[in-house]
Amino acid sequence: MKSHFMDLLVSLILVISMGCIVSGGDPTQGFTPVPLTAANFALQKPYDIPLDERYSYKDGVHKLWVYADDKPHDPSSNTQPRTEIRIKGLDYHSGVWQFEGYGFVPNGTSGATVAQIHGAAKGATTLILRIYNGNMRYYDGALVAEDMYDKWFRLNIIHNVDRGFVTVFINGEKRFKVKDQGPGDLYFKCGVYAAPADISYYMESMWRDIKIYKK
Ligand SMILES: *[C@@H]1O[C@H](CO)[C@@H](O)[C@H](O)[C@H]1NC(C)=O
């Protein structure tokens, strides 16, 4: 009798823990990976500086850096300096899309957008994720995650264009959800893009295992 009860208890615990694993879920669950080639990774960097002075790719790691007094990516642009990977050839206008990448931001980099969704019905962007003093913020506002310096983190961004919201996961954990800015010509970017204010002189981020998924 007692051992039956123990069996039942063990089974119950197994069922509950498996349920937790399933509902805890991976953000990419139910999504299909989109095949990427080098052609899907377009680099933007200060227009007057050779790429290899702001970007390197070694052992699968993209390293991107920029200085506060660098020029914009285009001589006709008035935007802040950047060195960014722009996911190219996969611009989206509807549906459910997801960016995944492992990022690393060194202590000292501040006021830098490290990932974004470019495009919106109005304005230039749908999502800006910035590092200020080690914390990740939505633009210069809501706190998304703390204590981000000097460690690799997994970033997943899900953009449900049809339902009009964006969800951000750090290390598989849902950390932030926000209404999007309406449909547009949308694409993902990562790297370093100086904020309008409160920026460190040197900005750097590294990225590996970048993937794009859709539903
Ligand atoms: C970043 O570096 C500064 C200066 O070396 C140090 O005081 C600070 O504790 C570091 N912060 C983190 C989060 O490691």
C-alpha cells in the first residue's frame, strides 16, 4: 500500500515537473528557423573608416565597436555613429518573427543600442534595446534587464506584427513586453549605435549564433 502511494507520488511529481518544463518553454518553440547566409548580414559603420577598424569576425563571434566622435554610416545622414549588423533580405511586414543571438557588452560601454527592430508605421524604430551603466532599457525608459556587463546573454525578440506587440527574452526568460509601433518595413539589427545622449566614448558589443525564426 505504502509503495503504491510512493509510486503515485513520484508519478505526480514527474507529471508536474514535465508540465513546468513545457510551459516554461523555449522562446523559439513553434517557430521555424529561416536559413541565413553571409548575404543576410550587412554591416553599417562610420562611412570614412575601413570596416576592419570597427568590426571583426573570428571563431563565430562578430565584434562591433564605435567611438562617440565617429561619423555616421552615410555622409548624408545626421544620425549618431554606429557599427551594426543589419539583417538583410528578410525585411518583414506581417506575421510573427523572431531574432535570436548571444550578446556580450563589456563594462564601460554605455548609452549604446545593442539590438533593435528597425522600421515602424511612424518613426524609425519599433524597438531599441540600450545598455546604460550595465542595465538594458527600452529606449531610455523601462528597465528590461540588470547587470548585463561582461557576460554572454541569450537575447530573443519576438515581434508579433499581426497582433502588434514585441516580447523580449533574456536567457530564455520573458523580461519585457510592449505594444509595437505599427507595421512597416521591418528588420532586426544588432551591434552598437550611439544614443542621442549619455554615451560612453567607446562602445562595443559582440554577437554570436544569430538566428532568425518565423511562425
Ligand atoms: C565596471 O568597471 C568599473 C571601473 O573599473 C568598476 O568600478 C565597476 O565595478 C565595474 N562594474 C561591473 C558591473 O563590473
